[in-house]
Amino acid sequence: MSDAIKVDIWSDVQCPWCYIGKRKFEDGAAQFDGDVEVEYHSFELAPDTPVDFDGSPKDFLSQRKGISPDQVDMMLDRVTGIAKSVGLDYDYDHVHQTNTIKAHELLHFAKTKGRQLDMKERLLKAYFVDGRHVGRIEDLADLAAEIGLDRDEVRAALEAGTYVADVKADVAQAEAYGIQGVPFFVIDGKYGVSGAQDAAAFVNVLEQARAERSESEDVPA
């Protein structure tokens, strides 16, 4: 058994709480005095969204949630403020609402190259901060190239749908776990943490997972 505590994270590239939760988890993991191994898994919040949605995120949320534009403004102001508290500058005026399946395929591609964590960070920043499009193959290939992945290899994999089955397997596993919202963290295959919890919550569960490991190792065979 590896000494590192494995953390599996279900997340979507267009989930504002997932980026906030990523920062809070990273803070907690930095405070934890042990090794942590992270793997991201696909979760599609809105798989029926067109790649080029005709409208703004405000339009999308108003239509999808059946609420007024003023209510959406309040929601976005709140989440933007919380994002700023963890060092993230969300720019909803320039967000491109889109379908994220190709972004998830790219994350699986990046995992095969040992670059999944870098790719996840780049995609989230591209979507929420930089106003980049994360639904189209050419745009995704550009973002992959920015972190040093081979642009042509990425484009070929996305055009062929090489990693669609991996995305669907992640989604199916989420359903099996009963995950209905993201971010969702599975710690050491045993503990589930839902939402963008404070760093202290992640420290506590990481320490609990390590303690339980030690107890099991002390039990005579």
C-alpha cells in the first residue's frame, strides 16, 4: 500500500464551486503533514449544453434554474466574492458557456501523460478567469499546448473520441456512489466530502484516513 492518501475528486470544468473547492482542498493538503495523491474524475453538470451556447452564463442559469436575471446576478456576485476570498478572479462577463465533454476527454488524455493536475488548473483558469472557450477542439488543443502537451496529438485524440469511454466510466462511478453534485472528494476510498469545504475539514479527514490506516496495520493478521 502506498503511504500517500489517495484523493479522488469528481468535478466539472464549468463548476464555480469546483475551482473554489480545489483551492480550499489544496490549502488543506498543504497543511496535512503527509503525502496526498490526487486524481480528477469527470462529472458533467449540464451534458445537454451546446458547444456554442447562444447567450451568456446569466441567460443559461436563468433558463436552467427558472429564476430571474436579478436572482442570477445575486448568485454570481456571491460566488465571485467567495472565489476572490481564495485568490480567484472570476470574470463572468467573458465566460463562454459550453459543453464540457471534450474538456473531460482532454483531462483523461493529460492523465496518460502525467499532466492531469496541470491541465485541470489550466482549464478552470481558462474558463473562469481568462474568458477562453473550453468546449471546442481547437481551443482545447491550444490550452493543452500551453502546458507543454503535443497539440496535434491532443487534437487527434479529441477528434477520435479516444477518451469518451473514460469520461462515461467516471460519470457511471459517480452515479454508483450516489454523487449528485460537485465537487465531491473521496478520501482513501472510504470517506466522502461534498462541496467546497474549508481547508480544516480536509485536514481532519486526511488525518482520520491516516489514523485508520495505522489502526488496521496494527491489527494482527
